[in-house]
Amino acid sequence: MKNRSRSQLKTVKGRVISGSKIRLRDKKLADAPDDYNWQTNPELAQLDAVPRLTITFSQYLSEYASELRNPSPARRLFAVETLDGKHIGNCVYYGVNETKGEAELGIMVGECDYWDKGYGTDAVTTLVSYIFRLTNLNRIFLKTLDDNHRAQKCFEKCDFSPYRHMVRDGFRFVLMEIYRKQWQEKQAET
């Protein structure tokens, strides 16, 4: 299992994964202005439970380029774009634990004009299918703010179930999960 999970992270680089409303693709330097705008937006920072980014765009661009050149082997980051090519957000799976067979998923739809229209749901569903089809991971989990009901509704549509609450850095989170077996059963129904 160890070799397959890590090797799959590498071998699919450059591939575009299509859903019904979105495409997941590798991040590129041209995404930096969007990402910077989203990370400096106070509302989005609050929804993501992170401090608003305060460095200059020039500093951000330098760090961004370095991260693209030297990606972490334990995570896979994607841009979320509409089928007509508009970059609307990002999603990632990370913290890959091959011993436990699990990873954490994260998503942000930064373009608020695309909220509540199924783009986030399609991105999560597409990423979960990608992970379970191409790795040996058995569990995907995530955390979202306890009062972010829009995100929780999205994740429930994607068959994630809440399993615990936690408090970190003064924020209250709900943790949600989906298992491979649960995903396979859902796939068999469709």
C-alpha cells in the first residue's frame, strides 16, 4: 500500500480530472493572483479558520513559485476550474498516512459567485473518486467550522458523515469522513 499511494501521487501529475461541472488540474503560476486574492480576503480566511494573509504579492509569488517547483510528496494540490476554464478555487488531499490508509481533504471555492451552485460538491465528489480509484487509501476525512452549514451540507451530499467535534485555536470544528467501502457501495448503486 505504501508504494502505491506515494507513486500514484507522482504518476498522475499533469492529468486533468473532469467532473460534471468542474475540472481538477495541476496548480500553475498563473493561479497565484487568484490564490493571493482569496487568501487576503477576510471572509474567506474566516471560513477557512486561518489568519488572513498579510505578505505582499511579490513575497507571495516567490513562495508560490518555490512551492510549485518543490511540491510535497505527501499531498496533492489541484486547481478547481469550471468546464470553460475559469479558476474558481482549490482542493487538496494531504497528510497521507499510508499506515492507517487515510488522508485529509480540503477545498475552498474562492469565487463566491460559484457558491451554492454545485461546484464545490462536484469538486469534492470528483476528488474522492480520484483518490479511491487511484490509491489504496481507505478513508478520507476533513474538518470544517461547526457553524459553516453550507460546507457541511456540501460534504453530506458527497456522503461524508460527521464523526467528532474538536476545538483548535479557539475554533470549533466538525470532523467528517468517508470510507472506501461506503464509496464503493454508492458507486454500485449508480
